Amino acid sequence: MNEVEKLRARNALRQKVQALLRGSGLEIRELAHALAIFNPRDPDRGRIHVTYASGEASWKRVSWEYLGPLPGYEPDDDPDREPSVDAAKIIAALAGRTPSDQPRDHTRLGFTPLT
């Protein structure tokens, strides 16, 4: 596909998406390889990316998972107190390793026990 054909395909996709979403309150932005559709009133819902080349749509959003308080920061007066999150859980979440794969000495990774 040459540059003129790419531009025509991009414009056709933009017109089609605009027609599909007319009146929805959603906004469309042109990125280098895709259209980005989002809700300006609720940006935490993420963005839908529609690729120019294939018209495929993907939903990109941030996901949160509460892990609990760090050791030493657990509230004493909470009757529904959650367990604290340890270094193994943090490392597993960010490094993709299970707690059994963790090194035993977490102090060398910068984690020190709170007293």
C-alpha cells in the first residue's frame, strides 16, 4: 500500500468510526498507527485503539489490584483487617515470579523490615 492509499484508508476509517459513534460523547484522536477513541468525561475507562491497516479494535486500560498495607502499617483499630503485603508478593507482581522463586534475602533488593 503506497502513502496515498494509506491516507485514503485512514480517512475512510475515521469517517466510519465517526458515523458509528455520532452523538455518543466519545472523542476520536488520530495516532501514528491507529485511531484512539476515549471518553473525555471518564478517562480512567481507557481507550479503544482501531488500527488503520486492519480495522482491528483493542481496549487499553489500567487495572488496579489492592494488595494490602505494608508490614508495620496495618491499622490496629480495623476489625476487618486485611493481611499485609510482603516483598515476595510485590516482586511476584512486578517481576512475574512466584513467591517460591523469590530470593530469601529481600534486604539486598532494598526491602527492610519496618519496626
